[in-house]
Amino acid sequence: MKTSEINEMSISEIEERIDTERAELVRLTLNHNISPLDNPMKIREARKNIARMLTILSQKQLNEK
């Protein structure tokens, strides 16, 4: 997910998306522990997406205050 796409989202949408991405990350790591994934870079990509969303979320919350 690109930063420009995240910036267009509202705070509540970002929070919902973070929850779904975290659930996806847990699923990916569990599956990878059981049997190796075809593309383990998906785990890194999911972590980066979560971090990106959390950063933009905190920026938006600071701008509201």
C-alpha cells in the first residue's frame, strides 16, 4: 500500500486497516512457521505496511489537535 493511498483514508479507516493487516501478519507468520511460504518477503512487506499506517495515523491525530 502506498503512502498516498493511506493519506486519502480517514483515521477510522486507517485503524480498521491496521487491525486487518495485523491479523494477516499473524496468519502469515504462523503459516511460515508450519511450512515455509513461497514468498517470505510478504511478511516484511506486511510489517512495513503496518508501520507506514501507524506513522500516518499518528501524524493525522497530531494535526487534528
